[in-house]
Amino acid sequence: MSKTAKLYLLRVFIALCCVSSVASNVLRRVATLNVAGTPLPPSDIAALRKVEQGVKSLKVPQAHQVPNSTQQGGQKSGCSFFAGLTSAQLSTQCCTNVRVVSQRQLDGYGMAQQCEPDWQCGADGKTPVPSFETQALSSMCGEPGCLPAIVEAMKSSSMTESSADEMSGICSTLASLGGSNANPEKVSGLLTGAGARARGRVGKGDKKKEGEEDKKKKKKPSMCFPGEAVVLVDGRGEVPLARLRTGEMVLVERQGQLGYEPVLTFLHAIQGGSGKSMSFVTVIHTNGEFRASAAHIILVKEGLSQRSILVGQLQVGDEVFNAVNQDAVWVLKPSRVVAILRSSTQSGMYAPLTSSGTIVVDGVVASNYASSSEEKHLSHRAAHAFLFPVRVYHYFGLGSRLQPLWQRVCSSPTATGKSWLCQGGGLLQQSSELEAEELHPYLRIMWKGLRLDALLTVV
């Protein structure tokens, strides 16, 4: 019997004792009065009737039922899980189990709620103990229809569909770890996402290779917006960044006002279609969602003004600037961040440049710029000043005027030795046949050549 049930029965027992004591006193008094032949006073008669009614109304309490993740199935009802991002018709058992199983990962995103009273959690009140997680996951996998319903619900929500495939294979991964007898610590690792990504397929001989690939990814972070993120183009409406072209007028923010400016060039572009996944961050706020790389710079509300931080440093509760169309006029309104998720795309990554240094992406005001690393701080103001020569170069059309020169340089036999100079189709030429990845030559010289990013402050 649980602690809660025991407390409930104890309270009932004490109540019964108190009622019995009162009843006994009254009855003794009644007996004495009857022997003496003296009639009862009206107040005592009323008290006696009250006690009698109270005794008659008492019922033996049923055993207090505490939700138990080991109970089998049962009637299905609406269940909200993953911090309310999705829901499905699940049994009580299945609902409890999926909440326990997802708790550790939600905690990593700052979205976890306090554990339920009948959960077994650590001192922080949010993290289930590993043995309890193993029990919940094993029970979830053992209940027929539970996992398929969860996966189907995840696929139907844009917020969770990217993780549906990993969830669908979680039971096979658990089986490879030993099922209900699996090492609880390994199960905890699985529930944070690390195990799900590995899928149990990385052997000892692959660990070194995997580590080297991870290092390469860290050295070359994505510093753009995903290709499916949208911008507002004058005369065209919402346009995915993968289809945005130099010269198109996009919505930007200038000194607190919204307006349209031309795209001068692209600072960085990674073409999609190669099958390669690129990571980014999905920021869910009150009025929608915003997508960008973790190293990208975004503007957030601070008091009556604004400050710039990296997207990867955003926290739940921060307020971003949302562009809202009111009576055909664009206005800025703060929108509170409610969740932060890690996502991936195969649609490419793109970083356009405008004169103001800003652009409205997914309805949120963002900087054109990014840091060379998620761990290195770079303010929007500093980046804007740093890219001043590039903006001047493109604003006055020097790129098109010097195009013949660049064509000769980049088409010469020695061009292979000048790859740092001939990258950046937006700077050198307006070609539709872009390389798989292009970094603006100015950034390549400053970041890769002179290593000026070493001057940035580590977060």
C-alpha cells in the first residue's frame, strides 16, 4: 500500500475514534438520565441525533488507488505528453509511462514539469530515478498498441515529428540492452537521446570514427537559417530561404520599424539535396516558431530596449520580437519563448545579408550574422560593424562592376589555388549553379585566414 493510502486510512480511523468517543459519552449520559427518570434536554437530544446521523453516514473507504505504471491497459482517454506538444488516446498506464520516459529529455530542454506524486524521482523533483525509468519503458513496450499510438501522435505534430522515428525504435533498442533487465544507467542514456541516435549499431571499432566525425561537425557549425524557414518578400509573400534570390525585397527591422530591403548577397550557403542532415534550433514562442542555427544571433527584449544573444543561449521566458501585420501595417510585438528544441534539415542552410543587418525569418526579427561557434559570444552591433565593407561593396554594385575581373581570376588555371577567393557566388557572380557550400570570401579571409574569431569571448 502506498504512503498516500496509509495516510488516508489513518485519518478515517482517527475520525471513527473521535465519533465513537462522543457517542459513548452521550449514550452514558442518556443511560444515567433514563435510570433517574429525568427527560433529556432538547440540546442533548439534538446532539444525539447528530451523532446518530454521522455514524449512519460513515462508510468503509475503498483502498486508495494510486496510478501504477505496472497496471495493465484499461480504458483509453485523452493524454497530453511531451510538455503538451502532442496528445493521443491512451490508457492510463501508457500515458503515465510515456510521460516518465520523456521526462529526462524534456528536462534537457528546460521543459520538464515536477514529477507526479507517485513517481520515483531524484532530489530535484524532476528527474526520475533510472530504475523507475527502466520499469516505465519496459511497461510501455510491453503494452500492445501503446507505442504505435504514441508514434502516430508524434508524427501528426510538427513539433515532434522529427523524433517520431527514434521513438518507434526505442523498444528494439531496449531489447538490445537487455529488456527489463537492462542496465538502468544505459536506459537513462537512451532516454536523453544519445542512445536513440546510436540505435545500438556503433561497435567498438566505430567509436573512433564517430568521435572524429563529431569533431569535424563542431569545427564547421551551421551558421544560417534552414532552407524551409520562410521570409516575407515584397510582392511574393512567404518564401522559403532555399528559394530566396539576391536582389529580392525582404522584410527587415530598422531602428524599431519594419520595412523592405533588398538582399545584397549571401554570407553563407549550404545547398540541400545531398542527403546530409544539418542541425538547427527550433524556438517555440507564444505566436509561432522560429528556426535558426545555434550560433546565429537573435534580438531579444530587455526592459524597454533590446539585446542580442546567440540562438543557442535562448532560455524559456525570453521574449523575441514578432512581426505582426495590423491593418496592412507591420508592427513589432514581444513574444515569449515557451520551448526550445533541437532539429535537423536536409533542405540546406542560408544566411542572406541586408543593409540593415536584420531580416524577419519565420515572423521573428533576427540578425543577418552568426558567431563562428556556439561557444563564442558575438553581439549584433559588433558583427554589423565588422561587415560594413561587405555591405558597402554590394550596396554600390561593385560586385557586378568587377564581375569580369572575378571571372578571369576564378576561371584561370591557377584558380584552384585561390579557392578561398573564388567561393561566394553572391559576391563574385549571380550564378544559379552554386557549390555545395559557399562562404563569403570576406568571412573566409577573416575567420579562416586571419583567425579573428579567436578574439571572441567564450560564453
